[in-house]
Amino acid sequence: MIERLVELVNADEALVRRGRFLTTDFLVEVGETPYHVSVERGRMASVTRRPVLMRPWRFAIRAAEDAWLEFWQPVPRPGYHDLFALTRFGRARIEGDLQPLMANLRYIKEVLEAPRRLARSA
Amino acid sequence: MAARIEPIAGRYVHLTLGGRDCRVYFEEAGRGIPLLCLHTAGSDGRQFRHLMNDAAVTDHFRVIAFDLPWHGKSTPPIGWENDEYRLTTAAYVEAVMTFSRALDLDRPVVMGCSMGGRIVLELAAGHGPDLGAVIGLEAADHQTPWYDTEWLHRPDVHGGEVCAALVSGLVGAPAPDEHRWETLWGYMQSGPGVFKGDLYFYRVDSDFRERVAGIDTRACPVHLLTGSYDFSCTPEDTLRTAAKIKGAEAQIMDGLGHFPMSEDPARFREYILPVLARVRAARA
């Protein structure tokens, strides 16, 4: 799912425009598997699976694989429907420098929710 | 005339709150039992526009919603530019009761959502005989904080954007986009620091866990309704609160979130109309 972020985000002009002031690297951990997500002015530059030695990230969002799979359902059930619902109930953790996350919160949340569209169109 | 004009009318009333003159905006529609509606933190009374346009409600209720000072079209009191806005339980009770008396409302039914749902518990406890009933939407006697409110008001994060993005997940997943985004627009329009100042009340100054058992529901019936998607005031929070209030009614609203009246008016209607019917029957 998360590997598809590059095509999903870059095909969404409105989403790219919303992120146009953001250039950053962040980490999404799906269970034990880390993904480095690289954003350049709102476009997804790359999503790289597995740890990349010495590559820094500004913030990390970590959750179990089953939590992400619930989160990516087309209409997720209560408690799995939002990034902060996940964190509030201890199903996800957010770490690192939160300023770029909070300053671009709608963008980041919509990026993370983008895989829901795959299930809708399937 | 071809244009559709809604039956809602808006006016301003001058109230003295905290010793200061406040120009307070309110809207109303309908005739009958006064139904005084209290908006959520960081938003305003427009959240109740669907109830005010619903003849099934306005045939029996005079639906009134005012914007708290600092919110919506109510201006902050003179001198605000040097204040750090912070809502307290005392100030909130004063605002509701002063507004109600100013409009000569006879035992209004007070319906509030979120922080409005919190304050109706205090109103029922402290002013029950003056009220017809209270309806708490997304209401509980206490909340466990789930984020740091410092993010809501600082120069390197846009306040309107972050307030809306923080609460966006509190809208139920099935909510229609049209109503989801109008609900969030209210948060985007909030003045700098206002949502944060409201949360001072919600997080710090309103622990009513010891207070709610003192509510006499014979004097002031209590109805609590909470959406299944609400993770700020969870269904468990509401049921726990209701269990402590003898005679209180509680219901979980399937598919709704933290802003039921504005995020999904059609779905909310199915839950609120029977409650309003019971309120009328009890008053008859």
C-alpha cells in the first residue's frame, strides 16, 4: 500500500498544491518495516522500503501492520479512521520534530490516507 | 421571489460578562419551547443551522444559538488585544445564564456539543430548576487530553489550518463531504488562540467527575448523545458519565462523530427528533 504513495499523491494536483511549502523526509513504520518518505515541494520524490543507513528523517509515524490495514479501509471503523485516533488509543506513535508535521497537518494526513483510494477503486 | 431565504434571523444583544460589555451575536428560528444551542470549542453557532431549517424542530421549538464572545460574529470585549483568551467554567456559566435571562427565556432546554456538552452538566447541577432539560452532545464529565494544545497558537504553524486538521478526524467517517468541510471551515475561521483558550475550559477547568452525581434529573432531565466515531469524547466517556447521573438517558449514535448536528444533519436528525419529542412530552 505505502509503496503506492508516489503515484497516488503525485496524481492528485490539489494535494500536491497543499504541500507546496513542504520539503522533508519522514519515516512511516508499518509493523517492523520502515519506509523513508521523501517529499519535495508537495510531490512524493520517493518511498524507500527498509532502513537507509545515515539518512535522517524529521518525524516518524509508527503503527502495527494491522492498524495500518484498518486505517486504509475505504470507510475505516471508529478508532482506526484518523491518525490521531490511532495515537489516542495507543495504536500509533509519532516521534521526532513535529513542527513540519503540524504546519502541514492536513497535507500529511491526506497523504497517509491516500491508500484508501486503492480499496475504493478496486 | 425565486430565491430561497432561510427562516433563520440573526441579531446582536449587549451583555455584561466578566464586568465587560460584550456584543453577542445570536441566531434563531421557530416558535415554542426555547432550545438554546451551544457550539463547540473554536467554532460558532452556525453549527446548528440545519436544526433551524428543520420544520419538525422549529414547529415546536424556538431554536436559538449564540456565539460566545471571541467566536463567530461576537466580538471580543474591548481591550482584548492584550488578553490571553481563556474560557473558565464560571465565565461559561455566566455567559449562558446571562444570555438566557437577557432574552427572557422560560426554562430553556439547553443543548450543547463538546465543550457545550460539558457545560450543560454543570448547568444541570447548578441551575437545574431554571432549565427545562439539558441535552449533551459528545458530552462527558471529564476528558483525557490527546494532544498538546501549544500547537494551536504559535507563529510557525497556521492556526486555522492546524485547528481544522487536528479535529478533522473527529468527523465520522461516513459524513457527507459537503457537511464535513463546512464543519471544518468553522474551525479554520476561528480567531487566533480561541480554540486553545476554549480548551483551557475543556481540559483544565471542567473536571465534573465529582459534580455530576449531584444532578437532580427530576428538576432537569439529562439526555446524552455521543457519536461512535468520537475519540475526543468517546462513547465510553459518555456512558460512564450517564451511569453516575440517576435518571439520565444516554445513547450512542452510530456513524456520527464529534459534530453531529453539522457533520451529518440527516443522520443526526434520526437521533435528536425522538429526544426532542420526549422533552416536549415531559414538559406538557
